[in-house]
Amino acid sequence: MSFLELRSITKRFGGLKAVDDFSLSLEKGSLTALIGPNGCGKSTTFNLISGTFTPDDGSIHFDGIDISLLPAQQIARLGVGRKFQVPAIFPELTVFQNLKVPTLQSKSYFSRSGSNHMLLEILSQIRLNKKSDTPASQLSHGEKQWLEIGMILAQAPKLILLDEPTAGMTATETAATAELIKDINKSGDVTILVIEHDIGFIEQLQCPLTVMARGQVLKSGSFDTIRNDKEVQELYFGKEASAHA
Amino acid sequence: MEFWEAKLKNKLPVIITFGSLALIPLFVGDYWISQLNYYLVYGLFALSLSLVWGYGGILCLGQAIFFGIGAYVMAVTTKGMISPILMNSYIGLALAILCSAAFAALLGSFLFAGKGINGAYLAIVTLAIAIVLERLMSNWYLLGGYNGLLDVPPLNLGAFGYDIELWDSLPAFYTLWVIVFSVAIGLTYLVRSDYGILLTSIKTNPDRLAYFGFSILKLKLSVFCLSAAIAGLAGALFVTIDGFASPTLIGFTLSTEVLIWVAIGGKEVLLAAFLGAIATRIAESWLSEIFGDYWILILGITFMVSVVLLPKGLIATPLSHIGKRLSIKID
């Protein structure tokens, strides 16, 4: 069995099938992108994996455990970290305190932190080492995105779900984010699944793609195969290209 | 020097405040000392609400529930109504704290379970429970009913047959001072610890915490129970200086009063909430002499001004300005 395996999961909202008989399997240490037009069920898929919703049909296995029906908090404890589309950070806390929050889950509230060293490393990894004591509310949008990625690293998960990590970023920031994600994935311990709209970003990631449409898998393959696929072009790249032209 | 920077500096405002309080009995007469005793207890009560509301983000409109439970448990224990063996101030205080916290745990398990109740709904539910309990106590004749329990003995610091009863207001003052000061310093330490970081995060974005694996229920319960325990302690101390436990201690009026003290002082700063309680009580005793019942209008206007113009609180706002200038973080 794969590290993360979604077996024909279905999620209905009223009459609408947001996710429809969708299957996906990720190997340990892999980096995969999930793309598709708005409303195709990408975010719902994330919500199903991370426990916001439970699937109506099918099953989700993570690291050998059936997590289909578990609540978000237990799935997180098993080692699934999730970055939200709108950066979900704590604006009143400083950057460093934000990074500290996830580490407090696994230990007693009152113990003095022994993990500061790890947090300092993450701080430089997300390029915020000069802003350690800055309140998170004062960060730029891109920096907030990085901070949330940093918080997920502090959680030390085995699987990271990134929902549009470069939304609202400049081109330079986007490139830096691609480097950051590849860097995280390099060790081979962390499996990453990215939802993204920005094709330029996906190209920089150099990773296999799964294209989703109307809640189902349309195509899977390498970036180049997908880019040259007629059906996908019609659905996604074509529209994008004409919209940007 | 490092010790100064790390430990002492940020606690200076609390230490200065309580240092000055300790000196006041040297300059005032017996009447004011006995008033000070009430202020200390009300200040302690305000600290409990500031913790759960200002730091934990849980607006409890029935904080007097826990004050009242503490008061009644202390009264019943030290009057020997449970058993003569338990007629001891220390046992009374311990039971008062325990029962308040236990009731909070029970109540909180319902309020915060599942998706939980938040904001105005939580406020209304807690307020309703306070009213129900006030009615209950008014009709529970075994516990004095509407008339309450009279002749609650003062604190007795002695044990094992030796009595050190604090009938005079001066020794009672310094005893209360030690207790309230300890709680205040302890809370200042707590909100600066990692637990304080968690409180801020659960206040601003509780849903996020679930995705880091936290149990929101446990976190909310912990701060709710701690706050209730402190309110219970305040209630227990109150009956030892007042000698009287009545249904008003558990009900609607006191719940809203403490809310106003804390809002006027500043809910997000423990010290400001503490001083807010004292300042409002002092203002009450002066203004009600001059204006009679109309003083309530002045209080209401002050409350509205503070909510609209200075939502951080009338005391917290200048305090944090001073703190910024001296680069001290005031909690």
C-alpha cells in the first residue's frame, strides 16, 4: 500500500458531487501537484484528507492507517500538516512564537522549550530569521505564507498538504517558495502534495501532476506529458493562456 | 543583570502595585483597611475574568457562578454544616477552589464539546446559568434560602487545635494581600509562558490549532477551570471578611459588575483588570455618597466611553503606553 492512498472517495454536498470516485496514491517522500480549474474539488480533497470532512464513500489510508473517519486533530497527530489557502497564522504572536505553537502540542505546557534550535533552523529556512520578534500581523502576505509553511515544519509532519502556497506572491517570492518546497522534500522523509493554480510555479517544482476536473482524475503524469495533453490543454492551460493573453 | 532583564523587569508593575497596596494601611484608619480587604477580593475576582475572557477569549457572563460556589462552600465548611471535623479554613479554601473548578469542568464539557458554543451564545448561556443558580440558592432553605448564611467565621490561620482567627481587618488585610499577590504573580508568569502563547492562539484562531493536533476542548477547559478556581477562591475569601453568604453572590448582578470592572480596566491586561475593579469600587463609594443611585448612570456612561473610545480599557491603555516607553511588557 502507498504512503497516502485515496481509494475512490466521494463527497457530496446536497446534490453536488464535489469529489466523485477520486483515487490518488502517493509514495513516501514524493512531491506531487494537484491542479484543476476552480471548483473541481481540490480543496475538498484536502479537507477530506485532513479531517475537516469525512468522505461519503471510499477510504483514505495514511501510513497504513485508515484515517477516513478520524477528526482533524487526530489526523494531525499522526503526522499530517496542512497549509491553508489564506495564511492561517496567529497575528498577535511574534514570528518565533508562531513557530513555537505547533511544538507545544506534543509536550507539557509548562516545560522550558528544548526545541529552540530546531525553530531557529526553520526560521532561516523560511528566510525570516531577521524578523523573529516581529508580530506576525506586520509581515507581508508572502512572508505570512512562508511563516505558515514554517509552522508546519515545526509540527514535524510526515505528509504536508499545501493549498496554493504562492497565492498573492511576487515572481521572486514564488521562485523562492519553489526552492523552499524542493528543499523540504529533498531529505526524502517528507511527502508533499501541493494544490496550485500558478503553472509557472508547478514548472519550477519539476514534479508529477494530477489534473482534477469535476471531482475526478482527468490525467496524471509528468509536467511535460500533461502540458502536451490535448484534453488538459482544453480544460486548463487553454483557458489560462487565453485569460492571460 | 540577566536575571533582571529576563525575570524581574516584566513583573515590576505587579510588584510596584502590590508594594504600594501593602503600605496603605500605614496611612489610613480601620474603616478603609476593611474596605481594602473587599477591594483585594474583588480584584482577585477580576483577575479570574481577565484570564478567561481577555486571555482565553471565552466571554463568561456568569463568572459569579464560581464566586458564589466558592462562597457557599467556604461558608458551609467553616460553619461546620458538613462535619465539625472539616471546620477549618484551609479545608474550606481547598474545597471552595475544588468545587468551583469541578463545576466549571462539568459546565465546560457541555459548552465546548464538539463544535462548541462561542461568543454571544456562550455569554448568554453562562448568564442564564447564573440566574438559574441564583434562583436555586434563594429557594434552597437548607442553605439559608433567600436570607443566605449568616455568621460565617473569619479566616483561621491556626491548625491542630490552635486558633489564629483574623477578626481584625489589619491581619486579614496582610493575609489577603499575600494570597492575592501570589495569584497575581503566578498568573503574570503563566500568561508569559508557553501556555500564554497557546491562550493567545486559541483566542485568535482556535480552528487552526486542531490542524496542529491540539484538543480545543482540553485547552478551553483548562483555562475555564483555572479561572473558575480563582473566582472560587475569591468567593471563599469574600465570605470570611463579610461573614455572610447570600444568593446575590452567585447571580446576575455580580456577574455583570465584574464584567464592567474588567472592561473598564482592560480585559487583556491582568493588572489593569485588577486595578479596574479597585478603581470602580472606590469610585462607587465616593460617587454614590454624592449622587445616590444616579451613580449607576455615571458608571454606565464610563463603561460605554471605555468600550467605544478605549476598547483596550481605561487603565490598560495608559499602562501599555508607559510600558512601551520603559520597554516593559505589562500583563
